[in-house]
Amino acid sequence: MNKTNFFKRQLPWIVMAFLALGVAIVAVAPYVTFNPANFNNATARYATETPLRQAGLYTHAFAAGIALILGPFQFLNRLRQRKPTLHRWMGRIYLVGILLGGLSAFLIAPGMISGLVGEIGLMSLAVLWLVTGWKAYASIRAGNVIAHREWMIRSFGLTFAAVTLRLWLGILIGTQVPFLATKYAGNFDALFVEAYRVVMWLCWVPNLIIAEWIVQRRRAPQAAVRKSLNPFQA
Ligand code: HEM
């Protein structure tokens, strides 16, 4: 394979890894200061939250951030083949990141500025995140590599919600700003809350659909090979 073809084939991974690393660094950075004065519109409320909920936010941001950084590297064939032990350890850390990030999400979701609709959206995401992570782990422990790969695709599709959340939020705010005066009476906070509520679903439902499409597309050639080996198979 020449260099141009190699680059073309790797381009989706490069874009995905770049966005994942970028968001993990930019989104988590304010929480490294442990100072609510540096937080954003959505999390400024933590200045008056209980220490337990503040600890939940920090645990969530750091653990989920680590999962987002490690996730893309788990899909590199070369890394998996040449450094299987590294793949295994990164996978374990990724899954611990999901476990801590997912459980702490239940601690911080109640009271979000997006209200109940947004809270249900993110808690559904947290449940699916924990379930897909568990399935990815259970299938590899059972020695089922194909199922493990499929569950990891679904799992990372959900982890990637951290990226799509911020992209969609930017798009929704950008498209609503022209209506700030007419629809929101000039109140930017009202506009932000509306966009935030929608994004709590928009950040992960399309990701899961795309992940499932990737899984099914990969399955098709495998099914064709099985059929050619067994022409009597329906
Ligand atoms: C995929 C499952 C995830 C769920 C269910 C989830 C859930 C939540 C919840 C409930 C909040 C509180 C929001 C608020 O108070 O308004 C939050 C905030 C946050 N999450 Fe997640 N999250 C997930 C993934 C991630 C990932 C992968 C990252 C990695 C960067 C991440 C980083 C953050 C950060 C930095 C915040 C603070 C808010 C902000 O600065 O935008 N989350 N998340």
C-alpha cells in the first residue's frame, strides 16, 4: 500500500483520535484547577454544591476523560498485534474509566440546568455506557474476539458523545443566536438551556446508530464467507 492510500484509509481514525484528544484536554482542563470560577455555564452551579457532588464531578471529568483519550488507540490493529499486553492494560484502564465515569454521572445528573428531559437523556447514556463496557469486557473474558470488537465499537460510539455533545452544542447555539431577540427575549441563558436540553439526547443517539451501522457493515462480508463455505446455509 502506498503512502497516499495508507493516509486515506487512516483518515477517519486520525480525525476521530484528534477530536477525542482535543475534547478530552480542552473539556477537562478547567476541572484540574478545582476552582468553580473556571467552570462553564452548565457547571458553574457546583460552586454551591455539596462536597460529594463536587467529588462526583471531578471523578467523572477525569475518569471519562481518560476513557476518551485511550479509546481510539484500542482500535489500532498494529498496536493490538505488536503490543497485546499494552492493548490489554489500556483496555482495562478504559473500562475502569467508564465504570467510574458512568457511576459518577448518576451522582451529578440530578439538578442539571437542562431539567428532567436532559437528565433522563444523560442517565440513559450512562446506563448504556456501563452496559456496553461490561459486554465488551465479558465477551473478551469468554474468548469471543468478534463480539468484543463489536461491543467496543458501540462502547466507544457512546464515549465519543463527549465530542459530539460539544459539536452539537456549538451548532445549536450558532443556529439559534439569530433568534436571540425574537425567540428568547435577548436572554442568552434561556437559549443555552434549550440547546443543552436537546443536546443531552442528540449527543449519543446518532452515535449509537452509526456504531450499529459499522458493526452490521463489518458483519456482512463475514456472513458472505460463511455462506460460501456452506452453500446450504439460508
Ligand atoms: C458517555 C457517557 C457520559 C455520561 C452519561 C456523562 C454524563 C455527564 C453529566 C451528567 C454531567 C453533568 C452535566 C451538568 O452538570 O450539566 C457531565 C459533565 C461533564 N462530562 Fe460527562 N458524561 C459522559 C461522558 C463523558 C466523557 C467521555 C467525557 C470526557 C471528556 C466527559 C467529560 C465531562 C466534563 C468535562 C463535564 C463537565 C461539564 C463540561 O465542562 O462540559 N463526559 N457528564
